Amino acid sequence: MRNIKNTKKKGYGASDLREVSNNPEWTRKDFARARPFAEALPELAASIRKGRGPNKAPTKKLVSLRLSRQVLEAYKAKGPNWQSRIDEDLRRINKIK
């Protein structure tokens, strides 16, 4: 068993190490028998939603835009949703409703 005295630094206690110490290291045979999560538990995998998914009616388009560092810092300094504020300002300046 490893030196248990230093386990506090990583947030694990001696009892945690004892609890998992009988967990054997995987062999090549174990890895060969292993299956991807979605294959082993398809119902559970299907129930886990990844990301937001596609918009029903996308109203915005993803673009790449180069802005000066000062502009970017000014918008970010005002907090979250800085991209939306840039969009609002551009719409206002261009008189787009």
C-alpha cells in the first residue's frame, strides 16, 4: 500500500484508499472485453442529453469576426452576454429591428 500520510493533500483519506485498494488493475483481457458506455447501457446513454441541440428556428448565424482588443475588453468588462450586446449595438447603429 502507498504512503497514506500524504493523502490529505489530495482530498482523500486513509479510509478512501482502503476502500479502493482491492480494486485490481485492468489486464489486456479486461480492456478487450470492455464496451463503450452507449453500447453497455443504451437506454441510459440515450436519456443523457448532450448540449442544447439544434434550434427549431435558428435566428442567428455563427461567424468569425476580428475585433480590436480594446473593443473586446470593453464588452467583456461589462459582464456576461457580451456577444449579445455587440449584436444589439450593431442592430441599433444599423437601424435594424
